[in-house]
Amino acid sequence: VNARAAAQSHSKVGKYLLFETLGQGAFGKVKLGIHEDTGKTYAVKMMQKSQIRAHEMTNQVRREIAVMKAMRHKNIVNLYEVLMSPKHIYMIMDLVEGGELYDELMRRGPFDENEARVYFKQLTEGMLYCHARGVFHRDLKFDNLLLDKDGVIKIGDFGLVSIKGAGSATELLHTQVGTPHYTAPEIITRASDGYDGVKVDVWSSGIILYGLVAGSLPFMDEDIQVLYNSIVNKGVECPPEFSPGLVDLLENMFRKDPSKRYSFSDVKRHVWYGESEGDSEGEP
Ligand code: ADP
Ligand code: MG
């Protein structure tokens, strides 16, 4: 990277020159970073140590970072490095430049089922890759789905549980801005000590799929107790325009009992998942 770029940068972390803020997260800012030797661009997530769990490189933190760095998939935001200064943790990630899926949904949505399926398949592929490696997301929601320049989904905010906390529940405790609309019932009822990370992610992916096609979320209420009560006790009512195949898939993703709920492998085998554009119109 040239001297002009270096002159414009405000600060530096490791070999990365930091530029403008790309977004504000719950724990800190995300900035544009340029590697001073290669000139490659990255997104650098800065988190204040005071706001997160890990204040130092414990073995647990080291292990999680190693797992996250080893993961490479076209539908996840790849993590390259984690750097620490006395007050901050910096996560060096893929720079994703197509904005948030949510904004696309607001601009062009709700999507028809074929369009929604394209995004949903990308989400599913990314999740299958992670679940196969024992990594769960635990905080899937529209905010964490970014689009690259080609409009392909990149799932962000993955892993690093020991740095960030255990997901939305902890995020809620820390910041009171986390969104509970995607929370699986077993987390609310604390039905068991540990929960199945796969099934928690499938539940929130069901919320996202519903949202893509309906343009709104299945569980909504201003009052969090009412919201939680619906998640735990009420079935999801799909709008009448949803196809029977989609309704059936969602019912299986929204089973209250996690042991009866689909995994992503089950999702992939469902008939709606396998349908392709044109099938529903009866075209050749
Ligand atoms: P938090 O989970 O703390 O809310 P996020 O990781 O979601 O923080 O980041 C906050 C915002 O920063 C996102 O909504 C997005 O606009 C931007 N952002 C995050 N990661 C990237 C990235 N890899 N590339 C580009 N922008 C990003
Ligand atoms: Mg986020």
C-alpha cells in the first residue's frame, strides 16, 4: 500500500492500517483495514476488552481462534487473525462489500420462494460446513448476514464464544440491544443445561427463511415476555401464500422439541429445498 494511503490511515494494528468505520457493532466498530505489505483490504472488528469475556489469550481463546482461522467457506466471513492490544481485541476478517441482506430485503422484498431459496441454500451450506467442524453460530439473525459484491451471502459473527460470550442471551445481558426474535424455545425455558447448537441454529435459520418470504418475522411483540411466551407456546402461522412445501419445511424447523427438529442435513433433503426455479410454475 502506498504512502498516501498510509498518510490517510488513522491508526495501525499489527501490519494493518485502519481507515474509515464500516459499521457499528454491539461490542465496537468495524473498520476498513489495509495490509501495509500486500495492499489487501480487510474488515477489522475492534472490540473493547472491558465489554467482552476474554481479556487475555487463554488456551480456550487460542483454541477457538485456531478453529475459526482454519475455516474457509464461500458463505462465511473468513477470519484471518486475532490481535490484542492492552485495551482492544481486533479481528481481521474478509471485507464484505455488498451490504446487509436485510437492506436488500427492505429494498426488493419480500422475495418469492425461488429467490428466497437461493439465499437460504447459501445460508444452509455455510452452516453445514461449520456444524461439520463442531462450530455453532448461536446468534443467527438478519444483522449477521452480509452480501458480497456478487450478492452471495456471507455469514458473519461466527464462533469465538469464549471471546464474545455465549450468543444472544449474553449479548442481551451485556448490551440490552440483542434481538430475542430468533431465540429457540429451549434457550428461553432452559429445558436442559446444555443445548444442541445445531438445533438452535436451525431454529433461527427458520426465522430467517420465514422472514425472506413473508417480509416480517413470525414472532413479534414489543413486550419481551409476550414474545417469549409465543416462542415457547405458540405454533408458527405461515401466510396463506406460502407453498405447502415451504410450510412443511418450516414446521420441521420450528419443532419446539429440539430432538424432533430438523438438522441442516435434514433441511437439505427436504423436497422444497430441492425444487428449482420453474418447478412451481410447471415449466419444462
Ligand atoms: P456486532 O455483532 O457486534 O453487532 P457486527 O459484526 O455485526 O457487530 O458488525 C457491525 C456492522 O459492521 C455490520 O452490521 C456491518 O455493517 C459491518 N461489518 C461487519 N463485518 C463486516 C465485514 N466483514 N465486512 C464489511 N462490513 C462489515
Ligand atoms: Mg452483528
